[in-house]
Amino acid sequence: MAKLFSFNINGAYLRFLIKRNARFMILTGIAMTVLFPILAFTNYLIDGSYNEFVFTTGRVFILILLVLSIFIVPFLMFSYLNSKKNLDVYHALPIRRRDLYFTTLLASLAIILIPYTIVYVIGNVYYFSVISNVDAVLLFKQYYFAVALTLSILMPILFAMMNTGTGVDGLLYGLLLHIIPSILYGAYVTFGNAVLLGFSVADPSLFLLYASPIWSIFELTFNTSRIFPNPILISVYWIAFGLITSWIVLYYYQIRRSEKAEEPFTNRWFFPVISSFFTFIVQFFLYSAFITLSGRGLDFRTLIFPFFLTFVMYLILDVIANRGFKHLVRGIINFAIIGALSLGTFTFGTLFDGFGYITRVPNANNVEKIELDYNDPYGFLFSSYYYDQPSFSIQKIYSSEEDIATIIKAHKAILDGFKENDYKKWDGYSDLVSTPRTPLDATMYKQSSSVRIVYHLKSGAKIARYYTVPFGWASDLLDLVDSENVFKNRYPMLGNPDAVVRNTIFDIFDPLMSNSISLSGKVNFKLFAAAYKSDYLSLNEQQHNYPETPILGIINLTSCTSTEMCLSRAIPIDARYVQTLSLLASSGVSLPVLTTLDYVPIVVLPDATNEKSPFFHIQSLLGYTDFYIPYSYSETKEVNPISERVDYIEIPENRLV
Amino acid sequence: MIQLTSVSKSFENKLVLDHIDWTVKKGSVFGLVGPNGAGKSTLLRIISGVIKADTGQVTVDGEFVYDQPLVKKRILFLADEPFFLHQSTLKEMKEFYKIFYPSFDEEMYAKLLNNFPIPENEKINTFSKGMKRQTGLILALSVNPDVLLLDESFDGLDPVMRLTLKRFISREILNRNMTVVISSHNLRELEDICDQIALIDNRKVVMSGEVDTIKGDFHKIQVGFAHDVKEDIFAFLNPLHVDKMGNVFVVVAKGEVEKLIEEIRSLEPVLVNELPLNLEEIFVYEMEGRGYGKTV
């Protein structure tokens, strides 16, 4: 085993190789310099000031050049592999093959990284000197990620070179190996979106993060907000990948025969395996894409064009591989097998609901927690308007047994909704809102909710589903109202009062917001937040949804986490909020008195005869929208999607306190 | 000493060398001949450690060669098409060889440069085929190896350069006890420089030995008759070749010349005369005797 990992770097040869390729390094260094520090300086000459964005763009450019040079350098350094006479001479040299391989590999890395390192340092020293508040650790991390992933990008190209006999084939299949993960992922997503009801990917970037080193190098370097999976761990994964594949490639290097050096493929399995797999996934991708574009569902006429398109693609690969048409018949037979397999898999996957994908709902016992995004047209649980408030985190994770059961119940109700409406006859689930070809009522149809559920199973796996459904189908989710998460999402500043730096508005209004009293300086905000939260959470789902107490007042609150980032909320108070009312009283605050209005406002009140009436939702809307109910239904008397739940009435004054 | 014991090699299920047993003594200059595709280059590549024999052993002075840098430092293999780094000059190639061969002799290199008019700083890819061969030979000889393997390396050289090289090699063998194996189709060249020769045919070494011994074993005898006789009259001699021009025959056969002449005299010829026979003729007749090129 120790022998397997033993190798010596020939220092003299390493220096010789680096010196011989100095001109290439100078060329890439110049290109990188132009695109990073010189670009920033040019921008300064034009604008008269330094722009951080230009420096970031420069860093992206030099990373692109780094990746390009990773594709070029192996063909400079290992070109002798593609010539019989050259390979004979190298293998006659008094150096162990593994030493020659690792010395050349190390020289390749040096030739790739030396110009990048020099320009990165120069560019960032310049950046330091002209931009204030520079995050040096971040810059170092970005450099580390670029260096750490270089080997993992290089190795698939070298792997392709070891299995092919010419530079052109090596380059072509090196590129194929690098794009296969992206096409595979694209095929999966396109197929899911085209034919799988509820299709969603738990972490859209996760697959490529682990499957494509090129994708990963850009993601790790420039997506600075990523915290999971840990970027350092991902870089370690790619370093390990690079090292393991180095030894796999070494194996192919050592058995490489010069007799086959100038043939297209030195490994007879390489072309059939790679080209067949590539053709298979391209077919899958194109079938799905054409079905989506046609909007006709699984119609075999739609598949004819992508089938023949991939046929041509495969034949081109076959002709390149065989340097002619002599194996055309065999190529056609191979393609027929690949085509039958992909068509069969695609058809069965479509007809059998993605082999259970569509109907699967996890058992509550297996679920550790659930991530939920719910956008209903009325903002009942979460109003989308504060999603652009980065100062307060959104609470999406539900982990209590009760919440998990509620979400699973809602998930099942959504699936039942689809079953009852014969979802298989629909053409595109993702077009639910814009396509008026469903059996649903058009008005109800327009009032769609989007629901995304990500189950985190105890096994560590994730199951994600996304639906755009009529509001009514997902109404079971309203039962989450008594969840702490919902509280934190509805009133982020009360859920996390420590994050609040100051309140620009902290007033209490009468129910019709005709009169107000400032609470600033009178009521301790943190105590208020704690009291209100305690009151809110003490109410059960029944009490939330079927309040019988009238509104006593509305807190108008605008809280800021910093000077630029502020958030407003209207917070209703009624008799159920005992601790809050007590705090107000002990702070010497009397509830403001309603003044006489010169108009009759239109508000929505719960229908006491309807058990499903979600009065709390209306409360959340009151005040914030300046007492304007943004629905026209009360005027037009149209049937509307929430008519089962609430009535629209003109509020008589005697109903208000 | 180079020792091959039961060496076999196949490519894609095609047997190229079949249980070769062959020894090259230290300090000798061995000529390796054989028809196209006989396996000469394969044999040299196995000796130099470029490829590994499927079976058998290859040793140089008792040490295995394949992937053994210490042994390979003493061996230099110059392939039939010399290799040069892309866009390189002779000077750069010298640096390349110096990295791997500590025995590289700058003095020898300078001496060779004096004898071969090769510009040191010009790109090799601008050279003619002959100049490239000279460049390869300059580098190979400057490495000063104990074992020099030349695969058709003289082909493409003009007569003056060939002669100069032969002199160099002869002198080095004397000075350094170098072992040289030269494969070539040009047997006249080999005859001048080699002291031993081996013939490879049909995947085996079919003939190997001192040049003089081999030459002494083959005889070309002119025989004239007073009357017309048929060619098969010489069948009892197992001749390698018989030529007939009227009543005069030229017979090539193996064996002791006195005995052959005595047996021929029993046929009562009017003329019996031994003619000179060079190595190339021996190679041609031997190969004809094996059925190679006979129909042409």
C-alpha cells in the first residue's frame, strides 16, 4: 500500500517544464492583468472613482481564465501521450513512470496557478489600497477555493486524455465529462418539471456542487452567502476527488501503450460508455424540453424530433470516434439500443407517476422537520411583502409533531385536489395560473397559492415538492397559525426583539385607526414583545381562527435593525391578549377612543356561523393597509375563493368598540 | 551484458516475439536484422524498458530494466524517428537529456558539434530529415550510455555522416566498452561496424553470432557443366539459392566450403569456383530459404 502512494518529484525536470512554459504563463498573466487590475484602473480613469463591482468582475474574469488554462495546459504538458515515438522516448527515460506522471502533473498545476496567483495578489493589493473595509479573509478564501478546485477540474481532462489517443478526442471528451453533470441535472429538472406533479429540488445547487467542479469553483468563490453545505467541506471533498482521480489516471497512464497512442481511443470501453450515457441524458433532456414546449403532455409525435436530433448527434460522435463511416451500421444499432432505453425509461417514468414520485407523502414518524414556503393570495400566514426585508430572518422550519402533522395533512389534501380534478389530463402543472385549460373554476383558479414543502427525513434525506394550487386546496396550512414560526414570520420584530435597534413608530390606534397614542417612552418594547408573544402563543388554533372578541386596538409598529432596514406591522389587540393589555395598563396607557367617522368603512369580519372563518388573518391586514381591504368582492358581490370562510359586510358602528 | 530469457510479447492478441532467448555481450556491437514487422523495434523497446515483456526476463548486467531508473540511466534508446520537444532547439534538448542522464558528456557534445554542422540555437523542426537524425545521434552519443540502442538510426544520413558516426561509435566502444545494438535493413552498414549479428524472423531469433562466423558458414559457389543439367541436381546440398545461366549455376549453401566443393565435384562439373558473399546476400538468401519475398 505504501508503494502505491510513493512517488518522487524530479525537481530538475519540474523546473525545466516550468521554464519551458514561461511564455504561456506570461501570456495568461498578461490576459489576467488586463482583465483585473487594468480593468479597475481603466474604470477609475473613466469614472474618477473606484468601484467595488469592477474589482469583483475582474476576479470573475481571471477565474474564467484560470478555468480556460486548466483546459489548455494538460494538452501542452502531456502532448507526448498522443504520439507513439514521443511516448517511446519518454518511457525510455530513466525515471519511474509514476514519478514522470506526478512531476508533469505538478508542473501543470504550477503553470496554471503561478500567473493566477501573481495577478490575484497584484489586483487585490491594488484593491486594498483604494477600497475601504476590505474583507481580507474573504479574499483569501476565494483564492483558496480557486486553488483547491484546480486539480479536480484538471483531472477529468487528463482522464479523457488517458483514454483517447489524439488531442482532439481528448479535448472533446474532456469537455463532455465536464458538461455531463450539468446536462444530467438539467435532464432531471426538465423531466421533473415536464411530467412530475409537485416536482421540486430540495437544494437546487447541491447536486452540481458535488458533481461539477467547474460549477462548484464559481459557486464557492462568489456565492459568499452559502453556509450549507460548509464551503470548506465542499472544497475538501473536491481536493479528495482530485487526489483520488489522480491515482485512477495514474493507473491509465502506466498501462498506456504507445501502439495505440495515435488511435482515437486507447480504451475500447471509453467511447461506448461515455457517448451512450451522454446521448441517453441528452435524449431525456430533449424529450422533457419538447414536451414542455409543446404543452401536449406525453404525445409520441412530440418525441420524434428530439429522437432524430440525438440520432444525428450520436452519429457525429461515432463518425469522429471511428474516423469515418465504416462502423456506421454498428453505430445505428448502438443508438437504437440507447434510444429504446431512454424512450422506455421516459415513457414508464411518465405513465407511472415518476415511479411513485407524485403520490409519495412521507410518514410523519420519519420526518425530522419540514421547511415550508407558502404564498397564498391573501397573505394569511405569511405576507410576502416583508420577504425583501433582509434584517429579519424568515422562519421556515417546522419541527413540532403537531406542525409536521398539519403540513402532511395539507400535502395530502393538495394531492387529493389534483386527483379529484384528474391531474393527468392537465398539460402543465407549472402553468396552473396562466393556462385556462383546467377543469377548475376560472375565478378560483386565478386565486392560486404556491406551496413548497421540503421534508427533512430522519435518515438525512430530503424530499421536496412544489405546487401551485387553488387557495382552497392548501387551506389546511392555515392551521399552522398557532405555530411559533408563524408568529415570528408575521411579527418578526416581536419574534426577535433583540435584533431591533430602534422603533421609528410605536403607537396604538383605535380599531378604525381614527385616533392614536404614542407608546414610545411609555412602554418597554422588549416587555411588550414578550407579552404579546406569550399571549399569541397561548391561543390555540381554535381561538385564533374563531375569535369572538372584537378588536380593542391596533399597534402600529415600525422597527429597524439598522437605519436603512425597517419593517412595519399592524398588530391587533383584543381581550384575548391579557398580558399585553395588562402591560399597557401598568404602563399607564389607556386604549385610544374611537372618534366619529364621516364614512362607513368596509371591513371584513368573521362570519360567526362559518366554522372556517379565519378572523386573525383579517386582523393582520387591518391597519397595515391603512384600513383598506384590497378586495373588490365586497363591492361586486362576486363569488370569491374565501367566501366559504368570511363574509363581507358593511360594518355597523355598533359592532366596533 | 544484455540477457533476454524466453521473452514473448503480443499486441492485441498478435504474437510479435515468441520466447526469445538472446544474449549480447558487453562491449560488442550487435546488428539486428530481419524483415519488416519481424519484431526488431519491439525487441529494442523491451530492452530499453519502453514496454514490458509479457513473459520472460530482460536484464542488463543482471538487473531488470522495466521501470528501473538506475539501470535505465545507463541505456539510451534512439528510436527510428527521433523525438524532440515541441519548438525546441538542440541546446534545449541537451538540457532535457542532462536532467535524466547524469553521464551526459559536455566535452563529447562539443566534439560532436564540431563534426556535425548542426546549429545549436535553431528550432529543430526547421531541420531536414538528415539533420534531425544527426541531432538525435549527437544527443544519444553525448549521453555516453553503457548500452546504446539504435533503431534504424543511420537511415537518412549521407555517406560522409554515416562514416563519421561509424568512426565515433567504433572509437567509443574501444574507449568505454560500450554495448551497441543497431537494427537496420542496410546490412552493408552493419557489416562494417558490427562484430555480431542476429536475424529475427517469424517472432524468433533464428540466427545469431559473430559476423565472420556467419559469413564463414554461407558459401556462394559457381559451377559450370559441359552439358545441360537441371537445377535439382543440387538438391542433395539443401541449397538456399540456385541461379542458372545456360550451363553455369550459382549455388548458395550452408556448410564447410571444402566439403561442399568436394560434393559438387562428384557431379563432374567443368568449373567449380567459390565467389565472395556479403552479409546482405546471406540475409537475402536466408530469408528466401524461409520463404520471405521468394515470389517477387
